[in-house]
Amino acid sequence: MTTTFSTLTKLPADPIYGMQVIFKSDPRPNKINLSIGVCQDPEGKVVRFKAAVAAEERLHLQKLSK
């Protein structure tokens, strides 16, 4: 029986997702994941880097899009 998706070609693995898999398998307790999503502290709060906050402020003041 042929299904709607049976004729699709499988794409190669996503290298960025592969980095996430490697990160999760790393047993070191002090590792920091900078590959996908946002940075979070040990309590799950989003970490905002001072440089990024300053850059956003400059863009806002210049009325530029980020």
C-alpha cells in the first residue's frame, strides 16, 4: 500500500540538531548550550548578555530593526 508520504526522499540529518544530541550526551555539569534556542541559567531563567542588551538599545534608539 502506498501512503501520501511514502514517495518522499529522506533528507540528510540536520547538523545543528546533531549538536544538541551531542550536548545532551555530554556528562559535564558546567556545560553551556549555545547551539539552539536561548541561554538559561540553572533555574531556567533566560540569560541576557550585556552586549546584546546594549546592541538592542542602540538599534531601538536609531529606530532600526533587529
